[in-house]
Amino acid sequence: MIVGFGIKFISAERKVVPKGRININSTPKIISISQAESGFMKKEKPLNIEFEFTTKYEPKVGEIKILGNVFYIGKDIKKILEFWEKDKKLSKEFEMEIKNFLFRKCLTIGVNLSENMQLPPPLMFPAIIPKRIQKKAEDLTYIG
């Protein structure tokens, strides 16, 4: 169970004014996993998961980068930590839980940053289209 989230570093850069087709790619990356020094409610010491979340705007339009920590407690902490220290890998279920959490948190932050940097949002928002000009879903394009 994720019990905490913190940001250590945020950077946002717009290199050029966006024109034409822009590919937007967001990627969460686990940098390290360790046992946290302080315990959660003095019972359990959570895992400290350091991450990097990058959203790139291509071709060379801009980039948003967020570095931080996620704190996790649960019954499999020792197994997760041993697996990470041995192979620098995570079980599929644990990796999905952490990365889905990072997508929710960091894309939310990225929307605000992209607006301030005059970049397209890192995810597509729903749009209401008048009935007379609605297009089929396959005619609408978005790369993100």
C-alpha cells in the first residue's frame, strides 16, 4: 500500500514554440529502492522508492522531469527489497501498482506545468463536439 509521495526536483523546459505534429511520451522509471529510516506510525519501516518521471515533447520541443519518492508498506516488503537488490527488477504486480500511481500523480502535475510552459498537455482531455460535425473515433488523432 502506498502511504506517501514526495517531490525532490521538478524541471520544465520549452526549447521552441510548438508547431505541427508533436509526439508526447511520458515514462516513469524506478531509480532505487531501499528501506526507509523512519517507521510509519513506529510499527513498520516503509520502502523508499526513488523515481524519475519524464515527459518528452518531440521533435525536440520540450521536456518535463519530476524526481521524487514513493513510500510503500505491505507484507511483501522484504521479498520486494531482496529481489530489487539482487536483479534491480520488480514483480509485475508491484511494478504496475507503483507506475500506475506515478502516472496519476505526475501527469496531474505535468498538466499544470505544461500550461505554464505553453506546451500541449501530456494527456488528451475529452472534447465536446457538436453533433453535426462529429467524426469517427479513428479520424481523431492524438499522440501522447
